[in-house]
Amino acid sequence: MTRTTPNRTPPTTAVLRVLVADDNPVVRAGLTALLSGREGMRVVAEAADGEEACRAARDHHPDVILLDVRMPGTDGISALPYLARIAPVVMLTYSGESEIVEEALRRGAGGYLVHGEFTADQLVSAVRDVSHGRPHFTPTAAEALLAQLRRTPPGPPLPEGLGGRTDATAYELSTAKPPHTSLQQAEQSSTLNASTAASPPISPQNLSQLQPDVGQSSSGWTGGRPVAAFGRSRFPLSDREAEIMNHIASGMNNQQIAATCFISEKTVKNHINRIFAKLHSTSRSEAAAKWLGTAPDSTRELG
């Protein structure tokens, strides 16, 4: 197969060749099984850090690269400029900080997906779309990008006649009322007339609608359903247990989890024992596979 560059759109009949770079072996194995099981898609290489990803990309010339942010040695952000010259890159990570999202996009990422905010089918759609130059962001990434843009100093002047009115009366709003944050709140308020209510304010939800194939959920991913239903409904973990389970799935050990959550290691162990019981698991890898939807029974469910 000829080498596909980021600016070249693969034929619709071509098999998409994917490189998966993530230091968590459970996540790597799950992504490889999921993507390789889809028609027209194949994982051609895996990497555990940025340096391996660069070598694999150079050797295999993938059509799309899935790249984690935090990896030992060479991290994903450091490797991104090199990788983006070879193929479109989708950041697939637990890191949703606005600075990281902005820097990833600046360095060439074509999409940014945060674990826990998309289903397996939506991930597959995102990979296909990014290969054709259509960007994708999950809600946390979109919100982080929006927050970063709002903190950025104003750019060049707008065209004449735009943005000149800065007082609230330009929008027929009372200056004594706080701005509305959603259309629903606006409809419930008497301060916004019908003509204004027709135009909802900018919000992360509006921005995320630019990527209609990416859904919202809270704790992992699985085929065809929001992960919240797969994780916190099928395995009814408390908020703290779900937080700890996400840390386990990201590869943290007990000491790291304790430091992150500001609790003792003994408390972490107690939480993990309860998590294992609820997930019917006997090991961290088994629990993580079930939580992420990559366990064998979950794979069958994914279809």
C-alpha cells in the first residue's frame, strides 16, 4: 500500500491502517481488538511510548494514529509534531486540561478524545472522519478549548460594524441579571424576549455539536451505548469508586492513586476490594478490561 500523508484522503474502499500508542497494555489491547474487528480497519502497530510510536509510524506508514498524552520517556505531546507529518493524529487520553488540548491542536492533532466520553462506535466513526480531515472533540476537550480561547487576549479587530455594542441593551437584556448559560434557563426567565431566545448562547455543548458522532458519558466506552450505562449502571460504583477505577484503568498504582485522591493507601485498598466485588474481578487488569469494555464478554457485546 502506498504511503498516505495527512493531507491525502484515503479511498473509501481502502482499509484504514491504524497505529495505537498508549503505555497502558490493557487499553492498547482493547483498542487493537476493537478496531481490528471492524470492517475496513486494521491496527498495524502498537507502541508504549512516544519514541516507539515514531519508529512504528516511520516503519508502517499508518493512515491514522491514536496517541496518548502521558507516556514514559517520550510523551505524546513531544512526539506529536513528528507523527502529524506522517498521518492524522487523534489524541486518545485521560488528560483534558485546556493547556494540553490547545497545545495538542497547535502541534498538529486532528482530534482530541477524552476517555469516558465516547462509545466504541463513536470512536470508530471519529477515526474514519479524522482520516478524511474532519476534526473530532469530546465534550471535555471542547470545553477546555473554549475556556482557553476565552482566556486568550483579543485578536485582530473585527470587520467594521461588528462588536461595537458592548452594553447589555444591545441584546435587550437587563444589566441587573446574570447572563444565561443555557436556552432552557433563558426560556424560564422573563428577561429574554422571544426574538433573543431563538439564538442560544455559545457553550461547550453547542461546540460539541460540530462533532455529532461523539457522544457524552462518564466512565469508559462500549459499543452502541453511553459508557455511563455500561459502567456506573451495570457496575454500580460510588463516585469515589468510579474515580479510583478510572485511575486503575489509566495504569496508576495504589501509591499514585492515594496521592491523587488525597487518601491513604489503606483506604485505596479498601475501595479496590469493593470495586473488585462489584465488577466480579480478581485482578486490576480484569477490572480495567471490564470497566473499559474490552473484556471478552464486552467484546461480544460490542459486536
